[in-house]
Amino acid sequence: MFKVNENYQKLPGSYLFSTIAKKVSAFAEANPEKDIIRLGIGDVTQPLAPAVIEAMHKAVDEMGKAETFHGYAPDLGYEFLRNAIAKHDYQQRGCDIAPDEIFVSDGAKSDSANIQEIFGADNKIAVCDPVYPVYVDSNVMSGRTGVYDAKTETWSDVIYMPCTMENGFVPEFPKQTPDMIYLCLPNNPTGTTITRGQLQEWVDYANKVGAVIIYDGAYEAYISEQDVAHSIYECQGARTCAIELKSFSKNAGFTGVRLGYTVIPKELKCKDVSLHGMWARRHGTKFNGAPYIVQRAGEATYSKEGKAQLKEQVAYYMKNASVIKEGLIEAGYTVFGGVNAPYIWLKTPGQMSSWEFFDYLLERANVVGTPGSGFGPSGEGYFRLTAFGSRENTLAAIERVKKL
Ligand SMILES: *Cc1c(COP(=O)(O)O)cnc(C)c1O
């Protein structure tokens, strides 16, 4: 009889978005006349930029002619894209990253889930709490997290670093020494981030204890403050301790197009074993390359027109973020995030739990958000709203919240 991977059996159901969907559809059915505004899900709504569409059309035409047809892409990505990434995302910012240290992929979700494969089963992971669920769940699937305690909603072998208003959402060095540290900055779900100086302290810490930092930079394009790093490689010593994951989803609206990349510097080693070589091997075996059309679309995000158009798109969402933030402050809420990220993280009023506030907002304002407790125990008492909606809906939602 075949056996299943029992680690999958340990996964507690991810009830968050399915519970939200069920509650919303039950409410909609009972109240068909109500116009529900959704500011819950982390997906973009603006169409692809004209420069991207133009590049895609051109690439589609190339695929239709024998002379310019492209089959399998190189495993690690086309050079035109890796060169553009190295130049614009790294070298122009003074980061020493070469094109052959960049691995093009179909997105940061899969990379953030897959990267743990190249690490030993007995590594101890550390994550922020609240956290993007993929980091923990992918380690559960590979048996690295110990036993789940349903009461505390924590795993016995995971180090949690609470990020709350008490510590200004800055993770503190854990008492127990981790081997792998997941950092997502600017952060989903809290919308907060740390300064370049604070990030440097994490790099120094990782180098000192021999840990690797898996740095998720999916929201880098939303950074507005000068003292926030756009890449972990702005920090001294990051080449010996950090892997960086990037995505085209949030900066260019590629959530449905699918493109991302992972950076592994050649100096990143465990004794004399290079992680760069291991990831190249893994990529070569398990991944057959992102589509040519999509990589051309990715390249177009770095053109002069592409950059200008994306800057406008990000500004559109960040204007929504400030509408939400200002409106909530006016209404008396305690609010975080929304400055370097398209997420607003608010403290629920009174002693309301995250889910109580969810129901309250849905029933009284017909606005849908995401309960903070769904991202980890330290998210209890908080609530996430996203700036990815249309301006019209965002304004309407905040007017309703103000009237509560
Ligand atoms: C949206 C998001 C990603 C990007 O995922 P893709 O697979 O590239 O769409 C990665 N990390 C975090 C934290 C995110 O919120």
C-alpha cells in the first residue's frame, strides 16, 4: 500500500481566506441589496502597463515565426532579463550582484516555498509573527517544524519573533539561535518595515551565528522612505548570509502573468558547499524556465517608459493607502503601515478580537478586510486592509467606516 507524506497531515487547515469567503457569501446572500467592498485580498486590480503589453504582443508575434520562435527557456532565465535585473535592481543601487547570481522563476510564492529544499531537515527556522503563511507551511511539508499546538497556534520547532506595536513591528533577535531566518520587508501583513541600519544588524547577527536570511522583497517598489533598504545586499556582509526573493506581482501587476527571481550570491556557503550551485541544480532538475513572452514582459518593466508607468501604478495604490490611513486616523483608529507598503494594519477598537472586528466591519459597513489573527497568534487584535482596490471603492469604504 502506498503511503502519503505524513507531514501534510500535520498541516492545520488554512481557514483564513476560505472562512472569509464563506462569511462574505453568507452575508451577501442574506443581504442581496448591500454593496460589499472588498479590501481583503492581496491581489492587484490595475491592468498591465502599456509598455508591458507592447512587449508581450511583440513576443507573441515572434513565437509565430520559425526564425524567432522560442522553445524551452534557459533554466536560470534569459540573459536579457537577468542583465536588466542585475543592472536596475542591484548595480544602480550600488549592490554587488552579477547576472549569473539571479535565478528567474515563475514567482516568489513558489521560490519562498521551495528554497527550504536545499537545507537540512534539522535546521531550525525563525519567522516573524504575524507572517506570510508560505514560509512555515512549506517547512511543515518537509518535516522541519515539530508538533503543532492548536491552542497556541504554534509549532514546537519554529522560533517565532513577535512583531507588535509594543516593539514597533521590529523583530528582535530570538533567545534560541535559528539556522534559517525568514524576513519579509516591507512586511505583509503589517505594512511596516525596518530601517537600513536595523537590517544591517540582522545581517551582522546572521553572519555571527551562521544563519541564512531568506529575504522576501516582494514589496520593495512601495518603499518611500530614504532610510529603508531596497535590497538586503545594500547591507555589508549580506553576500555571505542572504538569499533575496523578488516578484513582479506587486510592482508590475504580474499576479496573473507569473514572474519572479531569487538571488543567491556565490559567497553564500555552508563550509565549502555553495548554495548557488545547489539552487542551480535544483532549478535545473525541477523547473523548465519561465515563458519567453513573460520574460520579455519582465524586461519591459525596466525600460524608461515601463519604469515611469509602473511608478504611476504604485503611486495610485499608495494614494489609496494614504486615503485609508488618514481616514482611519480621523475616525480614531490606531493605524500602522501604509507608508512603505500597500497594507494598512490597524488595532481593533476596544477589546474586539480580529474576527469580531471582521464581522462588525462586514455587517455594519459592508467592508471586507483580513483578520490579523489569521497570520499568526501575535496578529490577534489587529486587522489588515489593502490598498489594491480601486480609488472609488477605497474612498467609499473609508467613508462608511468613518460613519460607524
Ligand atoms: C504577494 C507576495 C509574494 C509574491 O508572490 P508571487 O508568487 O510572485 O505572486 C511573495 N511574498 C509575499 C509576502 C507576498 O505578499
